[in-house]
Amino acid sequence: MERIHRRLSRLIAPAAAPYWQVAPLAGVLAVFFLLPLAITVVVSFWRYTEYSMIPALVGDNYASVFAGCLAELPGLCVTFKTYLSTLKFCVLVWLVTLVLGFTLAYFLAFHVRSLTWQTVLFLLCTIPFWTSNVIRMISWVPLLGRNGLVNTALVASGAVPAPLEWLLFSDFAVVLAFVHLYTMFMIVPIFNSMSRIDRALLEASRDAGASAWQTVWNVVGPLSKPGLVIGSIFVVTLVMGDYVTIGVMGGQQIASVGKIIQVELSYLQFPLAAANAVVLLGAVLAIICSMTRLVDLRREL
Amino acid sequence: MRPTTKSQAGVSRRTVLKGAAAAIAGFPAIVSAQPVTLRYLGTAVNQSKEIAQKVKADLGLVIEYIPVTTDEVAKRIITQPNSFDVVDAEYFQLRKLIPSGNLLGMDARRIKYADKITPVFTRGQVAGKTIGDQGTAPKKVFYLEGPTSTKFAAAPTPWITLIPTVYNADTLGIRPDLIKRPIGSWAELLNSEFKGKASILNIPSIGIMDAAMVVESLGAHKYRDKGNMTKAELDLTIKTLIEAKKAGQFRAFWKDFNESVNLMASGEVVIQSMWSPAVTKVRSMGVPCIYQPLKEGYRAWAAGFGLPKTLTGKKLDAGYEFINWFLSGWAGAFLNRQGYYSAVLETARANMEPYEWAYWMEGKPAEKDIKAPDGTLLEKAGTVRDGGSYEARMGAVACWNAVMDENDYMVRKWNEFIAA
């Protein structure tokens, strides 16, 4: 009895405590994240027919993902074209949300003094998430469509002779919808970083004769880096994996990696879809790695 | 079977207690008086509350709907065949479902109206005339060689793969008020007159068939079988689509019923592939829309009930009982009134008013206002159904939804089209 008690107390001794504390989360991650991921990688080397999957170790699926990519050079194969288009959206959306997110977070952190107003304004930022994805997407049509509000107003005011076609079902529409949705993911981490900045630093900067712009560029900006990087990771991973927004706003005419995977899944080509998913995962990880290279997150936090 | 709260709605607490008590005391007679629950896997379109209520009233069976997409139905049959008791699948999917060995060849002798099922399914005929059978026509996949066979039989056998629930003939939907001239051919979809105002559906296996109808009517190529193209034919079809896309012919593609309604009703698109209920929906919004019959014919589809091989005993009996009820008329009339067609026409006719039958099935002008099952006004008196009678519409079928031998290649080419 005494021995058991001693052993138990050793288990919950201070040294072991952190392991117990991380165990539940580690367990959940192992079962619901690492295991499925491992299965995805394994399945990506299997063979398949219309109605069955055959365990194997073949590279056919990867060959199929990159089919014609060498032969068609300097032209682009479907996979490269799709990644290029997805990357283009990534860069555009990232740039816009970065500028918008930084500006809005700056306003919230340094210009809004009362906590109540900060909360109210934050709630306003979450408005895009109040409706379901489908309803939000469908409501863009009456706004941006050929006979939509914007076009009617533009034509009526004489700004343009005929309705603008590129407002909807275009690259512009896709970027707009992404920005509308994901700016929030930039604002929150940047705001978090900014609210930790010691106000004395801003005063010191002003006392040292820096203009407002110089303070933003040389003091606030560098100190908000962790927030900027975390926000960027959010936005980039969300855009890379999205196919619903690109599908609806692009009128299904713009390819995305997610869409290709979804089509393959619906035709029961699980191993092929798994191979595509592994390639996508690799691409996203590469982007995230290069971003964290720019900022040492661990040190900054 | 463990009763779930959902399936037991409508059963009082007392009955459940009684059943439980009986089970403990070992009185099988009372246990069997408990309603059998059938888990019905299918697309939401066919899963009406009214049908479940009527089945409960007529047979005492509890229907528990599992609404998923068409693709998900196939996935479930192959990967989780124990997760449902009855499935409503499409005939074209059978070419990948049957080899999995998860579906039962249903015993025709236990299907009361098996002989009365329309010859569209059994022989591929309408009113004695053979109709188009390109693609996965139901007659090619209707019979199995045995109850547990995974091979389709060439001649009729007593083992049926799916008992038909609904089927229809699809064509292009148009906005007559914006086009302002008659449309008579599939080729019009790629007519540059409608540049930036056309749409096609982004479901590869169906979209490719619509595209093939267009290519053939343009005179570019005559397919041996539009539902089973060769690689060269797929290349040609996709090339035609890519050229049109690059020239800006398409405003958007659609994948979901509501998207097609939205595109048409907002005027973004004036001509597109469409499904019959979507046309009805646009019209009920007060926007003129026609489900245009075309001279090259229709692309048809059909769905039906299947039973999983694992079904046994009371559940299997209940499955057959439910299917027999479905063919006995009430459900058929219910579906016909939505613009679909039902499997056994005579029983459905007995359950419809003569003026309803005349409008929906005989292509005659409506004597009275035509209403949907829920009472909303569909058509005013005097209207004629687009495409006319059952014989005119189903008789003009050119091809059926299909799974091709070159399915993998087709999906790859389609992705190329979307990325172009």
C-alpha cells in the first residue's frame, strides 16, 4: 500500500506533471491528426479501381498528378497551372489582408481607447461570419451581378456605358470574397502583438523626433512581426486549401487544388486524391517554413 | 435493434417500456410488434416528409432518412454497406457499385409489380418503340445473373439490381424573354450569340455528356457511344469546351441545384444545362424559363431502390414491403406531380386526378391550375408541359448518364478544362 502510494506520488510529482498536462491534447492530436495523416500518405501509394483500393507501393498516383508536366514544358500542365493560379490568389489576398489587417489593428490598438469600443468594433469585424457560407456567396450575385446593385448604380450614374462583367465570376470576385472573409484572421493576431507593445516606446520614438510614419515603420511594424507572421500563416493556409469560395465566386471556372481533390474523391479515386493532398500539404508546409524563417516565432513569443 | 430516440418519435414512452419489459420477460410476439425502422440512404431530393408519413400510416414502418449527395451514396455503398437498409441510387453508378458485391440481386417474385415496371427499364422501349441506349441505359444493368452475383445479365432474370423510383429526360433550360427566338438544337449552347451568357454543369460525368450532345449537333463528330467515349473522343470533346471557355462563352459553371436556379433567375445566364425541378423553381419565382425540347433528343437519368446484401430477416421483409408500397401508386402519383416519372404508370394514374394525368403525362393543356403536392401553384390552366407527353419526352431520349471505361482519363481531362 505504502509502495503504491509512493509510486503514485512519483507519477504526479512536479517533474512528471507537464507530461500529464499535455497528454490529453497529444492524444487527441495523435488519433485525429497524425494517424489520419499517416493513413493519407500510405494510401497515396496504393492502387485503385472504380470500387476498391489495393494496398501496394507504387508511384502511379504521383505520376498521374504530374502527368505531362515535363512533356509540356515550357507550357504548364494542369497541376502546375492550378498551383500557379492558387498561388496567385494567395499572394494577392495576403497583400490586401496584410495592409488592411495592419491598418485596422493599428486603429483598434492605438486609437480606440475604451475597452467597450474595442469589443464593439471587434464584433463588427466578425459580421462576415454571421451567415452561412452558402448564403453569403449567393448574396454576392445581386450585388455584383450583371443586373446587380453596383452595376445598376454605375450605369445609372454614367460612370460606365455598359454593366461591368468582371465584377462577378472573376479573379476580382474571388479576391474580394477572400479578403471579406479572412481579414479577420489578420486583425486578431496583429492586434494581439500590438497591444503588448509598451506605450513608452512610442513616446520615446516621438521624443527622439520620429514622425508618425517613422514610428509605425520602425517601431510598431517590427514589434508586430509575430502577429503578422501568424496572421499570414492563417491566410495562406486557408486560401491554399479553399475550393468553395474559388468555386462560387469564380463561377466554377477557376481551378483550385482543393477542387481537384474533391472531384477525385467523388469519383472514389481515393489514392489519387491522397497523392494530391500530400503534394498540397508539402507545398503549404514549404510556404510556412519560409515564412517562419523570416521571423523566429519562438523567440518573439 | 436498439431503438433510437429519433426513430421512435411517435411511439409513447409506455410502449417502449412495454417492449423493454416484454424483451426482459421474453415475449417475442410483443417485441415484433415494435415498428421496424428502415434507414433510407439517398439524395435529399427524393426524401419527402410526406412519403415517410404515408409509409408510417399505411405500413407502420418508420423511415429514417439519411440525406447525402449522389457521390456520397456511391461512397457509402462501397465503404459502409452496413450503414443503411434501403438505398436510392442512380443506375449509372451500378457499374461501380455491383462489382463491390455489396448490393443484393432483388428477387423479382417478391416484387408485386415487377411485371408492370415500365419497359423503359426492362427493354429500353417507350410505347413499343426502342429509345436511345447510349451510356449506361438502365436495361443494360437491370438484371443480375444471380442474387449474389456481381455480373450483369444480358437477358431478363429474376434478380433485379434496382427497382426504379424516379427518372426523367434532361435538356437545356433557356430564358425565352432574353433570347427572343426559337431554340431547337444543342449546338446553340456554344453559339457565339450567347457569349458570356451560357453555362454548363460542373459534374464531370454529366457535363461531358451534355458537351457530347453539343459536339455532335455541331457536326464535329459522330460518337459511337456518347456514354463510353474513347480517349480520342474525350480529347476532342474537351478541346471544343476549352476553345469555347477561352473565347468567353461561359458565364459560370454550376454544381448545385440552387446555383443553376440563381444563374437563370438573375439573368446572368440565358441558356444552360438544367434539371427539370430547377426550371419549375425559376418559373415559380415569376421569371420566364423553358425546359427546351431539342431535335437531337434528351439526356436521361434514372434512380432506384437497392438493398444491401447484409439485410436479413424482419428488416429484409420490411425492405421488400416498403418497395412494394412505393410501386403501388401513392408515391408514384406524388412524384409525377413534381414533374418526375414513376416506375409503374398504371398504379400512379389511379392515384391522380384525370386532369393532372392529362397535363403531366399526356402533354395536354391543363384544364385547371396545376399545383405541387404542397399546394403551391405551378402552372395556370391552359399551359402545356415543356416537351409534351411522356411518350414524346421519354421516346426522344438519346443517351443516359454513364460511367465510362475511360473514367479516370475523363476526370483528368475535365480538370484540364476547368484549369484552362
